[in-house]
Amino acid sequence: AVAFCESVQPLEAVVSLMAQRLALAEDVARYKWNQKVEIEDSAREQMIITKLKAQAVAEGLPEAWSETFFKAQIAASKATQKQLFAEWQQHHAAAFEGVPDLNSQTRPKLYALMSELITALHQAWQPLQQPECQPVVDKLVREKLAKPGYKVAGEPLFAVH
Ligand SMILES: O=C(O)C(=O)C[C@]1(C(=O)O)C=C[C@@H](O)C=C1
């Protein structure tokens, strides 16, 4: 008999939050393009990861896996930003108007989404471990996450034990 994934909703919630976070990479990139600053901010990444790891462990997620997951979301954000920069460089794009402030607007959203993700991952942990749910995760990742980041962002979801 074919086994079906019985709890799709928690998986949808996880991928939807990942998609919302990845979509914010465009606001981040526009801000950085205007300000002519580097995409990568390693010190900030380190700070975010340390804080989130503690929160993930407190909510019952495995520490090492959580770190891998957070790093993948950040890597996907950077890949998206880099692709946008490459396009804008090619087209000699001018500064963008109406870009939300990175520190006061976009970063708080990025962090809030990571916190929501921790809770959503905890709720999705069982289906994430079930082989019959992996095709569902694969479909959600392909449909909901924008290129070029989707592969990188989604990868940890296929390595839950
Ligand atoms: O906050 C930023 O400056 C971002 O670009 C966002 C982000 C992230 O995804 O959290 C991505 C790349 C940076 O190296 C640090 C953090």
C-alpha cells in the first residue's frame, strides 16, 4: 500500500515562513544597493545564529540541525541578494526609491520570522521525519520558495532524523 503524508499543514506553515523570509532579501538588497554596502555581514550572522540556536534548543529542536537550518536560510538570502546585485550591475540600475530602512524595518521582520520558524519547525518535526512526507516537502519548497535560494534554503528539511 502507498503511504500518504497525513499532516501537511505544519509543513506548509514552515515553508510559507521560509518563503516570507526569503522574499525580504529583495528589500535588504535594495537598501544595500542604495547605500553601497557589502551584502555579507559575518559578525551579524554569528550574532543571529548564536541567539537563535539558544532559542531553538529551549523550544526542543536539536542544536546542530538548527544551526544548519539557520545558516541555510541566511545563505539563501545572500544568494538572492547577489543575484539581484548582478542584474542591477548589468543594467546600471539607479538607486531605488521607497526602500524600507534595513535596521528599523527589515531586520526586525527577518528576526521575527526566524522566531516563528522555530515554533513552526517544532510543530512540524514529526512529519518532517516521515519518508512519506518528503515528496510533499519537496513540492512545497519548489512551489513556494523563489529561485535562486530555494535549493539552499530547503536542503535541511530533507535531513531531519
Ligand atoms: O541583515 C542583513 O544585513 C542581511 O543581509 C540579512 C542576513 C540574513 O539573512 O539574516 C543575510 C546576510 C548577512 O550576512 C546577514 C544577515
